[in-house]
Amino acid sequence: MKKNQYPFPLLLIIILFLINSNVRAQTDTSEHVISGRQNAADQLKKPYVILISADGFRYDYANRYHADSLLKLSANGVLAESMIPGFPSVTFPNHYTIATGMYPSHHGLVNNTFLEDRTGERYSMGSKSKVKDGKWYGGVPLWVLAEEQKMISASMFWVGSEAAIKGIRPTYYYDYTEQIGVEKRIEMIKNWLSLPEEKRPHLITFYLSEPDHAGHTYGPDAPETEAAVKMVDAVIDQLTKTIEPLGLPVNYIFVSDHGMTAVDRDHPLATPKAIDTAKYVIASSGTLMDIHAKNKQDIKPLYETLKSQEGTDYKAYLKTKMPAHFHYSAKDDRLNRIGDILLVPEWPKVFSNRKPGIGHHGFDPLQVKDMHATFMAWGPAFKKHLKIASFENVNVYPLITEILGLSYQHEIDGKIEVLKPILRDPQERKESITGK
């Protein structure tokens, strides 16, 4: 790194990276390895994909904060105007949407915290036992699809990767923790790609918790958030330079789960007094209030009251009459986890019974562009110097299956037709692997 390459003190960047997630940080830093697996013969010569997510990396951060390495890498590949998250535009649902190609209501992680109506059980991203329990996860995430077809996968964190989904975890994985430094994370990816080819993962997921923490704490316009963006940029630069000498046909896909926006901190929306907690359970709040009625006969009277009070601060919806573009209605709710009544605040308002934090996400991405995420891709599978229009994040799944030559028969929401034009001709891709 050149002296004075970044205008913010290196110490600040290190501190930002080491801030523990207040809901998910763990102390288990050991690598988990599922023994007895190896790549099938027809998988050995497949290309490699490293799927990278930088949490909360808003669609415009790279240009706005001069993430020079990412801009250079994507200029030699593909850069999207933005990537549109599913609703609600929060972390767990959208990371798992990218991994499954399904909208949150279809794969079952309908929010970071939610209530399952059938059992009355609550899922929370802060509960490690729930996070590691495969029963909560629908769909077929990429690493499960790969392992089913005898292609080795590895995960340096991703939502769902710690759980046995369909009884399967990645061959190599870590439980989520901020206790593993970035140097160690990059070293492990290099080690995985240096294994004998029968043990070498062709799919690797890699997650960074910044700039989400900085965005929440300081807001998207703060110098601390700029520093966090530059830290992520430096990590990707180091990662690619570390992997390059291996000489493998590695394809990089850099994404984020959602964006970030500043909200009205001075006029938070209080929980409506009409919601009697003896009759109703509020499963989540903030940028989406999710209300379950204990007795379904009580849905209509509360809805009518809230609808009469909605004004310009929020919209009240019955689960049965949600706007179609949310993909979040009763007919979408395959695992019965969406509340009976949903209150959707109008940006920049949020529900809070105290002064809210500066930065938020979760709003309707079709109404609030600050919710849009980032998509960049480069490597031998991708065309070069290509800029594309915004697209939905469900389409990343079929893109990766196409690159890796993985087949699937189950239903997803993504369509290969959306992103297939960013790929080079199949014969050119094959030649990039074989050298012929």
C-alpha cells in the first residue's frame, strides 16, 4: 500500500473492521471440515467462483468514495447501475435470496426477526441456535446444490452456511465471527484454492460486515462510512492479488445485500396505541412493522383502525392485499411467516419508541433507491468493459449455476436470461479454462 493512498488513518479503518456485530459475533474461530468429500471427475476442470458480499455497500458507494480497486476490477469486467434487493431490504433475507435465487417470502427468511405462525416460534439472526437450525431455510442454496452434484464448496461466512440445509453444509466453513482478522480470511481462501484439485472448492462465499456497521452508526454520508468503503476496497485488492499467482480461472462476483439511507431521527413513529399486546404480537419494527393477531378474528378491526390513522407517515396493509411488487403477500408466504397486518413507513420515517439511529435500510427498494445494492463481476467467464442496467438480486443464482455448470430442477424466481448476456461465449469460457 502506497503512503497516503487513503486519506483516513489506518487505525480508524482497522477499528471499524474489528467492531463486533452486536448480534452475531461469536468466539468460535475454528475451521469446520466435512470429511470424505471430493470433487467428482467431471467437476475437476470447472471454473471457480468467489462470491463476495460487503454488507450495506450501497450501489453508489464505489464511485462516491473512490473505491479505486473495485472500480478498476469492474471496469475490466461488468458493472451494474445497481442491484435491487428483495423486500424487506435487510441483511438475512437478501443474503439468502442471493444464495437461493428466491424472494424472501419464498425461501422463508422473511425478515431478520420473524414469527412462525404455525408454531409460534420466533427466528432471530441474534439467536445462534436458530441460525444454525436448517429447518428455517427453504430453497437450495448454491453450496448445497454444488455439494449435491459432488462439487466442493467453502464458506468464509454467508447466511445459512452454518446450518445443515437438506442435511448438507459446505465442505469447508466457519461459524460467523468478527474474531478472525482479514489477513487470516484471505489466507484461508488461498489455502482452499491451493488444495489438490480433488479437494479444492469451486464455489467460495466470502462475507464482510462493513460498511454496514459504519452506515448504521454514522450514516451513509459520514467520513467513517467512507473509511469503511475504502477498507473493503483494500481487502478486495489484497484478495485478488493473493489469488492471482495460483493461476486458476477464478471469477469474482462482488455484491451487497442492500443499501443504506439517513432517516428522520427527530420525528420517529411510535407504536400505534391501537395495538393491544394482549391480542397481537409485533414480530419486527423499524422499517417494517409486522403484526400477528393471536386470534384471527381480531385482524379486521385492528387493520381498519390503523388504516384510518395511516396519513402520510405509514401505509397499513393486510397480508392478503400487499402490493404485488413486494412479493410479500399471503399467496407468496410459503412458510406462513409474514404477519397478518403490515405497517410500511414512508421514507424517511421509521418506527421507534426512542430516537432512532442515523442509518437504516429495509424500505421499499422501488421507492427508495438508497436501498439498492452493488453488483460487480470480473474474471474469465465475464465480458469486459460492460455496464448494465439495474436488475433484481434473485438473478445472481442462475448466473453462478451457469458459470459452474450446475443443474437444478427446483423452482426459483431468478431467470438466467437476465444476466446471461454478461457472460462470454461458452466456447470462449471453456478455452479460458483449458488454455486451448
